[in-house]
Amino acid sequence: MKGTLGRYQLLDELGRGAMGTVYRAADPLIGREVAIKTLHATFPEEMMQDLRERFLREARSAGRLSHPNIVTVFDVGEHEGIAYIAMELLPGRSLQQMLRAGPALPLETAVDFAAQLADALDHAHEAAVVHRDVKPANVIVSPAGRCKLTDFGVAHLASSTMTQAGDALGTPRYMSPEQALGQKADNRSDIFSLGIVLYEMLVRRTPFERADDTSPYVLMNRIAAEPHPPLRKADPRMPAALERIIDRALAKKPEGRYRRAAEMARELRAYRSLETGVHARAYQTTVLAPRDDAVTVVMPRAEPARDALLDDLDAFVKSWDKQEAEREQLEQQARREAEEQERRRLEEEAKRAAAAHAQSQPAPGDARWQALGGRTGALDILKKQAAAQPAREAPPSREKQQLALDTAMRAAFHYFAELANELNAVEPPSALPYEYLYLGRLPAVRLSRADVDSRPAHIPGRDVCALVKFRYQVTPDAPASATLLGPDIERAESYLQSIKVPFEMRALAKNDFGRPSRAIFSSRGPLPCEILIRADYDALVAELELLNVRRFGRTRCRLSHEQLREAIDDLARYMLGADDDFLRFAQRT
């Protein structure tokens, strides 16, 4: 894209995402190059207000911060209906690109990067800004090894009036447990996410992902409920002190983590002095060979000996660990005692109920049985069968089923958010044809311009996700065309105009009134497609509605929360034309 945006001259495109595009631009007022982030103007009207507020929240969040490790925001504005943010143009590559394409980061590089990011987060937290989406894609590393934290688009200002309850914004693999559960996130959520980033930099994978994961629901459940694999189990060469730092950053409960990111930064920079005689000799001071697209970083050397301050810090950490272990032991003991008391209470209730039931039953010789001849064989058989059956589990409560449906809806939202980012980056072809009303069969199309949105609702006791909306467009490789007759011509014109599809109509014949009676319609697209998932918390089902997804018109089905979790990936593959497995869900209702 060339041209101007406000006073800025757009030079070239740097990247494109689900919400907007980033350009390299020139600011003629002060003669410098900047990065211009824009919000797509193609979103539906009902989504634009929420997206604009989120977009401007990024400007407000980052604009109030000034730190060497945080991207600088210069300006925010709107030009011809396009909202934009002008910010510092950062040389270098994203940390995500470095982890995906380059060699493994040296140990000291990873520790240095994490300490810089902790400094940035501490500054943001001091200004009451919680980032809520700390991940490698939001970190730019300069050729000199300077890390810059970017993309405060889902950041939360303490003074914000926007609805935050129940939000689980962020990227699933880097979420904190409270974000995965839809609870309020604070500065300690950012510390958890930074712990995941550090873990990934050290061993080249995040701690909670598994190769066989099929949906974000499984991943989010693991983040919320399962301990992370110890760092030294993933790589025995890792220093014990780094394992301890990560263990504290990844504590399930926020109160078990660092209170401030600055504490984590201090321990990272002093991790060698925190070692208890075990040093990572396998990792020596390293210099990356310079090249055009690589980052050159000189590693800091380890200090030769501890000074008094570091000795005090070491003693403090040991004391803290001991207190944490004692507190955890007391909590476990209290839980065991409470569980034992509950078990005894249930046993006593069962005994009382059995005794009351026995007293109410007449003995075989009782006079009440005499009218039946005193025969009780069938009752004896049933009692024996009842005694032999295992105890039946009570069906899950309505509240638990509502929680499960909410969790499945949130997982669907995060799945489609990642799908939108990947789809916009790749713009893949569909492996199978699409069909479109009045335009017929489209044998070859490409998918692009995806976006995802969600809507909250409130049910007694909690805020829940009520709606997930995923929209994208398909563009035919060759113009789609169809010949229409009579009334279908007017209907096609009205329909294509209503969904804002550009088209051409050429009349082949006209009736006595001069109106087309036979015409060819053609369109190069793009053509809109939509997936809606509505949660019905009264009926405890999710209602799926597909509009123009592979088939023209609407496809609907109703699924339980278990079926929804199973169907999401099948639905995405169906959308991409990979297979038709999703149709088994659509055919159930």
C-alpha cells in the first residue's frame, strides 16, 4: 500500500494480522521513519466500536509508558475512517522469529532477554498497566540485543471502564491459570507468562504444550490444573537456580509468584551466585556470528565471587523457599483433615439412612407380609443386586455444566483467534470447492481477511462467553460467473448488494419492458463467510450456524460442550477444505 495516512507517508507493509496492518512510514514533520499500525476498516459495523476501543486502549496503555524496553508511541489519530497509531520503528526481528528459524539461544542470552522483559513489565506495572499478552511474537530484539515489549492491545488499565470480568484475552500457550479460567488478571499473570517465555527460550518449547494437543481447551485445562514439567527434566544441563526461578514464576496461585517483576529480574541477573555449587559449565560465554538478519549479542560474564549483597540475597531466597515449603505443608495437612472430616460425615449419613430404611422395612415374618403368604424372594434378589452394584456417581450439577460450556466457548474463541492470525499470514487455498448463492460452484478459492469476536453475558454467579463470531472472506482464483433468468436477476442483484460483494451484470436479453430477462453475473470477490457459535446456558448446548462455509446458505447444529470441544478442529478443517469430518456433527440435528 502506498499513499498517505494523516501526515504520514506510507512506504511499505511490514506485517498483517487479524485486526490490522503495520506499515513503515515517514513522518515529514520531524524527518524520521515510524511504524504505523492501522485498524482494518472492513470489519462489520457491530464489531467496530469494540475493536476501536481495544485499539485505542493500546495507544493509551503504551503511550503512558517510557522505558528502554517498551516500544514508544508517538501519535494516535484517524484519517478517512481509518484509526492508526504511530510508534517507534524497531529494527531487528521478533523473538518468535528467532526461536522458530534460528539456532538455540545461548543460556546467557535467554536469561538476559528475560531480565530485560521483566524490567519492562515492572515499569508497566508501576504505571498500573497489565500487558496480559506477553509472548515471543510481542518482543522485538534489536541487532544490539535490546528487547522491546510491544502490542499492548489487550492490556488492562487499572482505571479502565471497559468490561474485564470473565475476559481470557491473550494467547493460550502463554496464559496464566487465572486467564485460562476467565478470572481477573493482574501483574502476576504477566510474570507467569514471562516464565513460560523464559522456559521456551531455554528448551525450545513451552512447558504445557504436547505434540498430540488437538484444541486449546486441553492446553488451557493443563495450564490451570497440572504442574509444569521441571526445567531440568527437560534439559538436565540447566542450572538449578534457573529451575527455581521458573518454578516460582509458574506457581499456580498468584500469591506463590514474584510480587514484582523487578524481583524476578534481580534473581535472573544473579542466578549464578544463587547456585549451590552446581554451575552450568556446558554453557560458556558466547558471541553469535554477525549476519545480515541475525542478532549479535555479547554475553555478560559471570561474576567471580559473591559479594555481601548477593550472600544476603541467597539467604533471603533460601528462607523464602523454606517458608513456602512449610506453608504448603500446612495447607496440604489442612486439606487432608477437611477431606477426612467430610468422608466421616458422609459415612455417618449413609449409616443413619441405612438404619432408618431397615427400620421401615417389615421382617419376612412380619404380619404385614402375611397377606402375601410371607414370600419375599424377589425383594431379596433385588437387595443382593443393589449391594453388588458400584456406587453411582451423581450427575454433574447445573453450575458445573454451565462452567464446562463456558470453558468450551472460551477455548473455541482462542482457537479461532489463532486460526485467524495464521490464515491472514498464509492466505491458504481451499482444497475443496466453495458454493455461493447465485454464483454457483467456485472450484478454487483463497481464504483471507479473517477476524474473530466474542460477546459476554451474565448468568447467576458468573460472567460467561455467550457468542463467538468468526468471519473470513474467500476470493476465487478465476472470476465466478453464472447465467440467471427472469426474477432471479433482480434477486441476485439485491442479495449481492446487501452483502457488499462487488459484481458485474451483463444483460443478454430484455423483455418488453426493457428489463433484463437473461443476464450473466460475474464477481472476483471477495465473498463473505461466517461461523457463529451461540451458547444457550439454559438448555446447556452450543448452537453452531455456518453461513456460506463451503455450501451456500446456512448450516445449523446444536452440540453439547463435549461435542463442541470435539467439533472445533473438525470445523476448521472443513472450512479449509481438508476433509468433511465436520458434517457428522451437522447431520445430527
